[in-house]
Amino acid sequence: MFDTEDDTPLDLFEEPPSYRPTTPSPTFSTHTLLSGPTLTLRLVGHDPLWGHHLWNSGRVLAHYLERHASSLVTGKDVLELGAGAGLPGIVCGGFGGARRNSKVVITDYPSPPLISNIQYNIDHTPLLDQHRVFARGYLWGRDPTLLVPEVIEAELRELLTTPHPTAAIAPTNTNTNIFSLLILSDLLFNHSEHHSLIKTILLTLSKSDPTACAAVFFTPHRPWLYEKDMAFFELAREAGLAVDKVLEEVLPKPMFENDRGDRELRRRVFGYKLRWGEGQAGVSVAGEGKS
């Protein structure tokens, strides 16, 4: 699956030449919660951005969020990036992320099939309050104002009350640093996007909640590029974020058994938490200050 020799950039923002609009039929995959219920998630039939898989790191992260729901999820506004089917975000929506007036925003590349598939999973998950969990397209590193729940709700109200609603116009001076939990699951393999991911964290991680963090879980699917995966955390430190390793879980087998490279590394999921470093919560991103 990830059997490439080099670190050729994996462009998430441009369709590869082999892409065709016609795709195979969607498939379904299940995930059993630690609490017992089984979720059934629809996956797009095929996607050049790998949204047609339910990734191991997403499953491990979903269980981690269940175990730590009281401290990480309950009552928090949550933002998931590069969500695919949206498993971790959906788990947050069912275990406190969509209670007490808090919201969950699940995002991926703004491709209609990807976003409509996330919305399908939201609509077909019984444990959710669908009015507090939203699916949106988002390009990493861009202005995240349209992901702020209050802005989304204003957009939805306009759709309900205006016969011919205009395109969404983001209000000026909106504070976007409002999410107490950011979710990044199996995104680090795209090394060319590390800076954009860091920028998004800086633009969205809450500065008022001292427990706010970004949960970054990943598997080194290309073990020979593991050091480049890990370079993400050095960039995070340089940006003023504190980095803590919270998990290393060894699974029975790697996700892609026939891929080459260190099998032991490929069957591991690593989990890290990023939070504001000492004195960094008051620092604005150049050109993007929203506070």
C-alpha cells in the first residue's frame, strides 16, 4: 500500500492524474467500542486520499478517547482533521463531545464524496446528537473560521430561513482558537503537509482551556521514512508546543501485511499529545491573529 521508495510528496490538494470521478461502490466496516456497542461505518469505494480504509491508528485512538473521555472529551469542542470515515470524531460525539452545548466538527479534504460520506456516518450513528456533530471540508493551514461551530450554525440557520442563501461569509475577528481537542489520526505520512498541520493546530487549539490538546496518533507505514514522520514533532516544538508521548500499542499484525519494511514497526501505533508550551497560549500566528 505504502510501498514507495522515496519521500515523493503526497499532494492532498490536487487530484492525481490517474483519478477518475467514477468510483467503486462504498464498503462498510465495523468498530466495536470498549463499552460494548458496535459501530458500522461506510467507507467511500475508492479515494486517492485513502479515505476508503478504516485505519488502525483511528481504531486505537477511538479506544483511547473512550478510556479518557472524562478528561479529554466530555464538554469539549472537538475538531478532527483528515478524518476519512470519521471514527474518532464520531466516538467523541457519542461520549461527551456533543453534550453540554459542546460541538464536534469532523473534517477532511473538501471533496464532495468524502464529506457526504462523513455526513452519512453521522446521520446513521444512533448514539449521536446529529445537531451537534458537523461534517465540513477543510484544507490544512487555511483560515479555519468556517469551522467554528457558531459560524456553522449561523450558516445552517440561513439555509433554513433564506430561499436563496448566499455563499458563506466568515465574520471578521472571529476567535478560532476554541477547540479543546484536536484529532490527527494517521496524517504524518504526508511529510510535505507537516507545516500546514502545525499551522492549523496553532489557529484552532483553545487558548482558554488549560487542558486543551491535540491527539496525534500514527503508524509508520513506510518504516524507512520513520524519522521523517517524527520530524513533525520537532516542528511542533519549534512552534512552541509541548509534546508528550502517551501511547505505543503493538497490534497483532500490520494493516498491510504484504508491504515491505520492518513488520514490527508497521504493526505499532504511536500516540502523542500536543499542548501549548509555557507562555505560548497568548501568541498569535503571524497574519492570522483572531483573538
